[in-house]
Amino acid sequence: MIIAMKKITSLIALTFLAFAASAQTQQSPAMKKITDSICNCLSKTDMSKISTKEEATNLFLNCFTQSGSILIDLAQERHIDFSDEAAMNNLGEEIGKELLKENCPNFMQLSVKMAGGYDQVQKDNESTGTTSGVLKRIENKDFRYFVIKDASNRENSFIWLHYFSNSEKFMDNPAKFVEKKLKINWKETEVFLPQAKGYFKIKEITGIEEVN
């Protein structure tokens, strides 16, 4: 059972990278119990003291293990056999999504640290750069996109995926920056788009500065 939990723990960490919290759906009693249990357990820890991927994973595994009996109830509710690895993996992803939907603060912080190894692999294939220009529009789709027109009169789109310094000022009313000159720091990374059945490079925002 511990081995199964470790696999589910890894999937939940990657779920944070792959999914944004979506509209709330009705949770089953067992799902509600396990997400509340994990979140309550994590809330008892000072996250500033968790600095490595190993520490983050061990903390989450400890909280997940404490909820083992509830996991059994949840698996039984879904008619899932613990030996069915694919079904348990899917259940682990669902638990991660539900924790995101609940906006469990410590889980969000912990997931980033748990996924540190994945981030390091990605960095090997990333390039970085800076683009300055006028912000023409902001597109809110699955994620938020900033569209900048550069000195060559070309439009460049940048996606906001993760936290970056000063990102708070662009949360509530980003439209006030339209037609203003900005400098965007970005990193290029490759992502898989299921709809297109292929990999595409995107430019993720790592910092934004106003240019006077």
C-alpha cells in the first residue's frame, strides 16, 4: 500500500503543473474526507521550513499515509481494486485536482517543491529571453496571455503559468496596462497539446516590468 501511495503522491505533484483549478463540482463524502484530511495535515506544518523536493515529498506522503483508511473507503466507493495501477493513478490525479479546487494553500506550495525534479528536467530544454514592447491586449482563456507588439511591429504572445516577482499587480485589473510599454522576461518550454496531438513551444512569463 505504501508503494501505491508513493506513486499516487508523484502523480499528484505533477497534477499541479498540468491542471488549473476549474469550476467546483460536487464531491463525494469519501473524496471530501480525504482532501480535508490531507489539507488539515499540511496546514500544521510551517512551509518555510520545507526547502527540498525530498522534504516536500516526505511531508506529503506522511499526510497521505495518515489518510490511508479514507483512501481505502474512496477506492471502495469507486469500485477500484488497489492492484489496478491505472485506476489508482487516475484516482491520484483526481485527488490532486480536488485539492487544487479547494485552494488548499500549503498543498499548492508543497506541489511546486515536490515537482522540483520535473522542473529541472524541463530546464534542460528551455531557452530564455526578454521582449519589450507595447501591451496590446490580455487574453483570458485556459490561462492568461499577454500580447506584446515589439519594435518590429510583430505581436508576441506570452503565457502566465507560474508565480513570478510582482505578479500580484497584474492579477486584479491587468487591463490598465494595455497600451503601456512593458518588458517581459520569459522562458521557452515545450508542452504537449492533446487537441493537436503534438508538442509545441510556448513562452512562459518569468517576470514583467513597466518601462517608462
